[in-house]
Amino acid sequence: MSVETRSATEKAAPRLAAPRGLLALAVRRGALASGIAEVRGPAACMRRDALFRRMLLVADVVALVGAFALTVALSRRPAVQLTWAGLAGVPILAVCAKLTGLYDRDETLLRKTTLDEAPKLLQLATLFALLAWLTGDLLVRGPLDRHEALFLWLTLAGLLLLARASARALALRVAPAERCLFIGDEVSAATIRSKLSGHGGVRAQVVAHLDLDKASSWSTDSFSEARLTEIRDLAQTLDVHRAIIAPRSADAGEMLNLVRTLKAIGVRVSVLPRLLEVVGSSVEFDDLHGVTLMGVRRFELTRSSAALKRAFDLAGASLGLVAASPLIAATAVAIKLDSRGAVFFRQARVGRHGQHFHIFKFRTMVRDAEALKDSLRDRNEAQEGLFKIAEDPRVTRVGRFLRRSALDELPQLLNIIRGEMSLVGPRPLVVDEDVRVEGWHRRRLELTPGMTGHWQILGPARVPLREMVAIDYLYVANWSLWTDMKILLRTVPYVMGRRGL
């Protein structure tokens, strides 16, 4: 096993005996984590998971108490007060959250995210608001009226989301980085390493990579007992918290033995399923009398789903135009005063089913920007056919502010009203980029392109075209209105933080 020294901390770490044989293929051994990880092996994993569970429990209690306190404090009736019986809501909340798996998700996940829990948290808030309203004087002396119950419901839902997000952020800072062993090919390993760094909600590192493609005896030896013993020893030697497996074998028995071996020593296991690269994660599990099948959803939207998405787009774009109309007018005046040229910039893009349309943006460059593009290609920072320069000299002073604040995208609300774009969808590519998209990736055009999407959150300048169109394809395959809402909510902090631009 080759060892790469990364830091002074790693140099100071005690040297460990490296297993031989197949495990000599493991690379990139990392430093020993400090803090909680000083308790090695399964105990370290258990303490790390317990930290997240306790932080989430504290967050839930704070949210519940805060919601009831705000409701009572803002009530117009002075007789409304909390009762001692209302304290029973705390254990009830903990039990309900436990039963719905809200304390156990983080143990199985690398990316700790709160937004995905929103539907279940909304159910909890609904349950407690109804309980407080229907029990009369039991929880709150001076029964809540409808307006107070509605306020309690909205406040509790909001505080649960906010408190849990804060608790996870704090736990990620306190807990040591999750140490991962990757078992699979080099391409998949590189992908996982890139996803573990630079993204929110994740604090993990690949401390060793076991590339089975480089094992000369792999075709004959497979996952024998000796191989499984070596993998177990490597995980224990490097204090691995989680194993990420990219299976290359179709033999379910081999995979099961590998998973069982790792879980027997307290290592968490995540699997990178090849099937989901094509069908996405939105599948229904079907129990056929003891045999599990995965039902794959139809790729295109049903008529009702398409109508629902269109109604959501129209409502959002209309409200956005009304709310932003003063800002749009002020921006137009600023552009005119800053440089010569039109207020709006129109560019041909490829839309749904390959139909071309002209996208609207506020002009952020000088009038002859397109003519200057060829002279700047040597400064291009994007990959695989995309063109983007961080400090583009063609950008005007006002244009630089508009880009950093994403205000140049506001006119696309007009494209949404016209039906050419959606609030959320695949990235609208220019014609030169679209011709590079081939094969099944072109199914991304089954949906209307969007103002934002997964590509906006990841940062279009940092994501290669090939990966971007694959992300768009999976978005189409797994569309739901809740997915659109999550992407819109996640776009806000990225735009505010000037990330992903």
C-alpha cells in the first residue's frame, strides 16, 4: 500500500502496519482524525452518530418551546398561557420524530441535509398544531383560536427547519471528518472525491482507495474469505468510518458478503448503484411475495404533472415580475447611463424538444462583446465546450454588479410567461453547446429549460458539459413539484453567497 503524506498532522500520526497482498492497491491514506476519532473503530462511529442525534433532539425541543412561547406571547388574549401539561409535548415530539426516522437518517447519509426532511417536519408541525387546538385547555390555558393555531403551525414548521439546519451545521463543525474507504474503479473514485469537497452538508474524506481493476488475481480470486479478511483489516487499520462501494460484479452474493464483513466491524456502508445513473432515484419498491422489484417511473411528465408545473411557473413568474418591477426599472436606467447599447440582451438558446428561442437578460457587456469572443478563448475557464471567464474584460461596471447579484437573470421571467422557460429545469444551452450533447442525454430536452436548476447550485463554470447534461437527464427522470421547490430554496443562498455564478 502506497502512502501519501498530506500534512504535518499526518506526519505526527503513529505509523501503522500496512497489510499486504490485495490491500497494497489502497492509495491516498489520510491523517488520523482528532477529537472524537481518538476513540477508534466502531466506538468512534457510534459517538459521531450520537452527536448528530442529540443535536437534532435539542433543536426539536428548542423549536417546539419557541413556537409555543411565541404563540402565547403574541396572542391578543392575555388569558392564553402555557400549562404544565404542555410539557408532555416534548417527549411526544421526540417519539414521533423517532418513529418517522428523523433521528436516524444522518447515520446512513454522507450529505446531512435538512430540506429533504421538510415534508415530515411539516407533518409533525401539523400534528402538534391540531393537538394544541383540539385539546382545549389541556396544553394551553385559554384555548387557541383558528388564527393562533395557524400561527403556531407555521411558526413550528419554520423553527423546526431552522433549528435542525443550525444543529447540523454545528455538529459538522464539532465532529471529525468522516473517514471513507472507496472500493471501485479510479473514475468513480475521482467523482466521489470531487463531491466530498466544496459542497455544503458534507464533511468527509477518502482516506484509502481500493482499485480492484488493478488486482491481477481478481478474475480468479474474487471476494474470497482471504480477500474479505484483508479488506476488514485495512478498514480497522485506517480507522475507516464508512465504505463507499462502486460494484463491478453482478454477483449479489459477493456484494452481500462484502457489506456484511464491513458492517460486522461497525463500518457504515454506502453503495454507488450503476442502475440509478440511468433511471434516477425516483423508483417505487415493489414486494412481489418476498422478491423486491424496482418500478421505474415513466420518463416524460403526465398531462396533469405538466399542467401543475406550468401553473407553478406562471404563478411564480407573475409574482416575481410584480415584486421586482421597481428594481427592473432602476436596473434599466443604470444600464443606459453606464454604456451605449440596448437594455436587454437576446441570445438564441435550445429549448424543449430542440426548439430554438431567444433568452432575455439584462445587457452586462459592451455592444461588440460577441466579436471579441474569439480573441479571449485562450482565457476560457470552463470545460468541454462551455465558455466562461471569471474576470471578463467585456463586462461593464454595472454588468459586473448585475452578474454578481444574479439580477441580470430577472428578464427571464418574461421567457417563463411566454412558455419558453420554466422556473426550474435543465440549463438552456446555446446552439454550439447543444450540438455536443448526444445519445440518451438528449432526453434532457423533454422538459422546458429553467432559470435555475441543479447546474446553478453546483456552479455551471465548474461542471463539465458531460456531467451537466447527465444531471439534467436525471432531473427530468425524477421530476416532482417538491424537487422544484427544493432547488429554488437552495438557489437563494448560492446566489446570495455569490457561488455558482
